[in-house]
Amino acid sequence: MKKLKSYLILNLFFFSASLAKAQIYVANIDGSGIEEVGSVPFDVASLSISHDGKELLFVGRRTNTRGPSLDERRLFSMRIDGSKMIQLSPNTGPEIVSAVFGPDGKHILFEEFNAKGASRIFSADRKWKHKKLLVEDGLRPRLNSSGGELVFEKMPCKIFISKSDGTEEHQLFDNPCSHSPSFDPINDKRILYCENSRDIVTVNTDGTDKKVLFGNNEEVLITHPIFTPNGTQIIYGRLQRQWDLFIVNADGSNSHELLSSPAVSSVNPVVSPDGKKLYFSRFSAERRAEFEKYLGLTEETSNGMTRPQGHQP
């Protein structure tokens, strides 16, 4: 039960901004020059950027003003400058939790959460047609750079790999709680992930050559590491006074704050293909209690000093 709770906490970090007012922002890769992207009229989470760097894909949750169907998570796209926002998923049916662009830019891979509490990974085109089930009980799909393989999570705290069509599914390994996987953008046979919310680790897709790149010895929560497009640095989330974004070299050296504020939390980072811009969502400190109640964090953790029961953000 403890591991199950921890697993739910870590995955809620990725899309839980849907409970607290969040907007999309962009900054330079060094954290400077922060600007709001467009004018999004609802809560935002789960960002993804297209391979050509021209579009953003995100999950939005509208305020319930015209009926219950609008008080659920739906999938949207917009141009990188915030213009031409389009709702992709319908107002009825299962909620969308996370999504990424397919390698051809015409299809989308997404995690769907239905009324029975099951998460499944599907693919569909932009008109929400030709919907195809890829993975039962799968969470947070991520494709490698060639688009041939898929990495995802399954409860509790396990990493799986399959072909991009969902075939040849297999568990990567049976390690301690492993989560937030993504592919190395330079090496399709290498995976980056977080272990026990303390270590940032890489491993080959066959489970060999595991390396701890960055070990966190300060008893604070870290989660969702992602490589920069050139593979030289890693951006990750860390809980301090708020949820902040840090950056570290790919060899584990020189970890430092990238975006930090006592007033707002910064989550859901994605980097533009040219490596120059960082996109993320934010929510204010006034909603911190609501956010942490939703996650089930302890008072000690909300002070940024220790891990909660289950040790996952």
C-alpha cells in the first residue's frame, strides 16, 4: 500500500497543476527572460512540444461553468507563440492525463483515464479519429527520437518498453521504485529516469549499464528529469519552498537552480528542439495547500525538509 501511494503521488506531480490555477510560460534555457505564452483560460498541465518546435500540446481543465463535461481534463494544441489554440479531445468521455506528439507530427500518443479508474495509452490523429489502444494500464508515454520505441510506466513504480505500436511490451527491470522515464535524445538505446525520488539514473533499454548520474543526499524530493536536446544537461523538478526547476550536467556535476520562487511553483518542463527555450507551467503559492493535499504530502515535506510516506512527489 505504501508503494502504491508513492506511485500515485509521483504521477500526480506531472498533471496535478490541473487543481491549481496554472499558466504556460517560456524562458531562456538559463532561466532568464520569463514570459507568459498566450492567454490560456483554464488550468494547464502536461506539456509537450512538437518535433519541429512549432506547436505545444497540453492538458487543460476548464472551470465548470456550463456543465460537468467542461470540468474535466481535455487535450489542446496551440502554436508555440500561444496563438491558434485548438481543443483536440472531445468534451465527453474519458479524461486525458498526458500526451506527446508522434514522430510524424500527425498523430498523438496519449494517456486516457476512464470512469473505472483505469489508465491506458492510445494513439489517434489530430481529428481524434483512428483511435488505437496501444497499452493497457500504461502511464506517461514517451517516444525515442526515431519514433520506433515507447517507454512508459505501470503501477506500482515499474518501467516498461514496447514498440511504438504497443507490441513486444516488456518490463525493463524490477528495481526499487523507478519512474519518470524518457529516452536519451542522442542515444535511442538509453533511458533516463528517477529512482526513489532521490537519484537520477540512466540505463540501457536491455537493462544493462545502469549509472547514477546524480544522487540527491539532502532528503528532498526530486522528480521528472529530462535531457536537453543535445544530451549535455538534465532539467528536473525539486521541492523546496515551492516546486522549483533545477539543471545539472549529464555527468551529474554542477546542479543548480534554474527557476525558483517563494511565490510560485514551476512544473512540467519541456525544452525546444534547438535547446534555447524552456517551456513550463506555474501555479501560485496560495494554491500550495490544495496542491499538496491532492498529492497527499506530509507537513514535513511541505516545508521542503524531508520525504513523505511513500517517498514520491
